[in-house]
Amino acid sequence: MSDNAILSVRQLKKDFKIGQNTVEVLDGISFDVRRGEFISIVGESGCGKSTLLKMITALENVTAGEILIDGEAVTGPTEKCTMIFQEPRLFPWLNVEKNITFTLSPKISKQEKKELAKKYIELVGLGGFEKALPSQLSGGMQQRVSIARALATSPELLLLDEPFGALDAFTRINLQDETLKIHQKQKATMLLVTHDIDEAIYLSDRIIVLSAKPGHIKADIKVSLPRPRKRSDLEFLQIRRQVMLELFENSSGQDIEYYI
Amino acid sequence: MNNTESRGAAVRIKNFILALILPAALLFLWERGVKNGSINGNVIPAPSKLLDTFIKLVKNGKLAEGLTISFQRVIEGFLIAAVIGIVLGFLMGLFASFNRLLSSVVNILRPIPVVALIPIIIIILGVGEPANVSIIVIGALWPILLNTTAGVMSTDKKLLELAYVYRLSKPKQYFQIVLPSALYSILTGLRLGVSGAWMSVVAAEMIGATSGIGYLIMFSKSLAQAANMYVLVLVVGIIGYLIDKILLILQNKISGRFVSGRR
Ligand SMILES: Nc1ncnc2c1ncn2[C@@H]1O[C@H](COP(=O)(O)OP(=O)(O)OP(=O)(O)O)[C@@H](O)[C@H]1O
Ligand SMILES: [Mg+2]
């Protein structure tokens, strides 16, 4: 384990029992995430990406292997790590401000909570919507509230499970930029699960490619392009091709160009 | 804007008049029938006689006296049922093992009509207030219990997952996530519970009490005061209806801000 790894995953294995059958979902997963890194995980649907994040937050237990956050084995959820889910998961009866203060530590004073909420509402561009109920916001705005809620807890490690998956292209690109800004400003480590290869390349320092049945790490691709990145740059497209090759290698004998 | 509003009011007035036509016609025929002797006024007194009787019962204070006692019993029994129903319903909704423990007993007791339990309760507790109130508790309990359980169980699991990841305390999860999620259901249960309590108080008083509106109905019957009996039964019906209407408005008021966020 490198000394400054905020997250270490060691020989992780996960089985699910479905009826009589045991399904191997993940096997032999090992990787380190250094403090401040932005990592993306890509892989086909059902290969165990969400399960991996759930194990890091202790929502799922581990079949074998171990997960260390800041050198400590994960036995329950910790304040160092938070997750942004695929859906906003806001409390429909709380307004934007209260949705954000609701999940803050009880140790924080009321006044401080209010100030934190205000700060992060501004950060995700929702100033003026403090008193709005979730039902009065668009899907993209709701997801921004959930991002603000996660950031307000100042996690050292932020897990994002396809947080932009349900959004239109315009909102998605906007939020990607905002996330990148926040990543640089907050110096938080981010671990993003996504289906969108361009998103992964645009945002990450490293891309972990998972393959399925059982899910294992197929490739760990470093992205050292300078930021801000352009989706049409030659290097960008070369990395895209590399990720595609890793993702689709086993799926058929067809030429990869066909997919691109 | 104003135009559609006034049109809405016109439609409401029209619907109101439509709803009144049939009852008015029936009342008219009923009155005529008694007057010309085709209906026996001793068995089914004319509407005008019922109105006179109602006014008499209001003036001599009998009606108010009976209702006051019945209301007191309903409130007492309902409050006890509400506490038991909400607490047990919450536990049954939250904990599967507790649910399994109680559900067989609940499912056997629940279909028994309260009236069938009255003799048993009177044998155990004797005639008196404890018996009366117990009958009302049972009459109000089931809808409160079942709706609370269902409401608690309908809490969005995804919100609870979120609460776990954000390390919210159990009390905070129960009182600030589960309770608001179940609120509308609980209020429905309470509303049905009040109706149940109202029906049970009449039954209880008819069988084992010496006061209250149910007792007055039985008393009028034994004195063959048909008009009194009809008026009292109608009053029971109208009060039951009003209770339900008022509580429905109250329920929607209370849960208004929660409902607005429901999908
Ligand atoms: N609670 C569970 N019980 C049984 N099997 C499960 C459970 N949760 C997930 N699985 C199985 O684990 C596998 C991985 O699921 P997971 O949700 O992690 O996939 P994913 O990579 O996130 O897919 P997607 O990209 O579609 O979100 C699937 O085959 C799924 O059927
Ligand atoms: Mg998933």
C-alpha cells in the first residue's frame, strides 16, 4: 500500500446468493487511490460497479478481501467517505437548505450548518432556491442539491455512482465542469462510476476498466492530459480508443473500429 | 381566471342541487304517504314529526346530554387506541420479527365484529365505563394499527440507505424519515379509527350502558317512542359523516406540505 493512499482495496471478492445459486459478482479486485486523485470506473452493466461502491460505504458486506480507508479497515460508514447516488434521493418534505443541513453531523452548531448549506448551495449554482422543495426543482437541480449535500459533509473520499446518468447532455457537461472545479477547490478524492467513456476521460487521472463475470480489473489506464481537456483532441481520442479496446476485447471478434 | 373560477362555482351549485333532488323528492312522498295514511305514522313517523321531535330533544337538553357523554367515551377510547395502534404499528412496520410475532394474533382478532366482543368484555369487566371504553378501543384500534404499519413499511428504502451512509442516528431515522413518510397513512388510520370509535360507542351504549346516545336509542325503543328513535339514529349518522369530513380536511391540511412532495 502506498503511504498516501486514501483508499486501498485488497483482493476483494463479492458473492451474491440468488435462490440456491451463488453468483460471483466481483473477484480479485485490488487497487489504491491516492489522496486527491480523480478515478473513474467503467465497465459493462451488471459487472459490479455499484456493488463495489456499496461495499466501500459498508452498505454491502465483503465476501473476502478487505477495504481500507485511510489505512483503517471499513466496518461501517465513516465520516471520511460519502456517496452520491444515481438518483438524487432528496427528502421530499424538506426544502433545499434543510435537505443539506439534515445530513450534517449533530456536532455542528445550527448556525454553522446554515452557513455550510448556504456555501454549498452557491457552489452548485442554486443560490435563491434555498426554500424550494425538491418537487419544485428540475432533475438536474435535484442532483445538484444531492451533490451539495455530499460536499457539505466535507468528505475526504467522495464516491459517485453515475450521478449524471439520468441528465440531458447540456446539464451533464455543466455538472462535469462543476465537479471538476469542486474537485480542485476542495481537494477531495473522487471515485466515479460511469457508463460514459468521454466523461471518464474528461474528468479522471486514472480509469479503471472492469470486465464482468466475475468482475475483475481489466485495465488501469492513466490519463495525463493537461486540463482543461478537449473532447476532440487527438490524445483524447487515442485514450478513448484504448478504453474501448479494453472494454470490448472479449465481447466479439468484430473490429473495434466498428463500435467507435 | 375569474371566469373559470365563477364557472367552477356554478358547477358546484349545480352539483349540489342535483344531489338534493332525490332526497327532497323522497321526503315529499314520505310526508304525503303518512298524511294520506298509506304509511303507518306510528312505525314510520312523518318528516315534519321528526323535525318537531328533533327540536324538542334539542330544547329539553336530552340530546346534548347524551352526546356529551358519548363524545367523552369516544375521545377516551380513541386516544388509548391511537397510542396503542401507533406504537405497535410503528414497531410492526420497523421490525419484521415483531411483525411476525403479532400478525397472527392481529389477523385472527381483526375480522371479529366489535359487537360480537361486547358480551365477552362485559363478562370480564362487568357493565360500566371500563367495558364501554374497552369496546371503543377495539373498534378504533385496527385501522390505526394497520395503516401505521403499512405507512412505516412504505418508507423509501433508498432514503434509509442514504441515512445509513450519512450515519444518521436511529432516533433521527425513525422520527425524521420514517415518521414523515408514514404520516399520511397514520392520519388515514386515525380518521378511520375515529369512525370506528363512533360506531362502537353506539353499539356499546345500546348493550351495556345507562347513558349516552346509544342508550337513548334503546330507551326510546323500549318506550315505543318511534320518532325519538329515528331522530337519534339520524343524528348518529350525521355526526359520523361530519366527523369523517372534518378529519379528512384536517388530514389534508396537516399533511399538505408532505403530500406536495409525494410522487
Ligand atoms: N442485493 C443483491 N442480491 C443479489 N444480487 C445482486 C444484488 N445486488 C446486485 N446483485 C447482482 O450483482 C451484479 C452487479 O450489480 P451492480 O448493481 O453492482 O452492477 P453495476 O455494475 O452497477 O451495473 P449498472 O452499470 O447497470 O448499474 C448484478 O448481476 C446483480 O444481479
Ligand atoms: Mg450500478
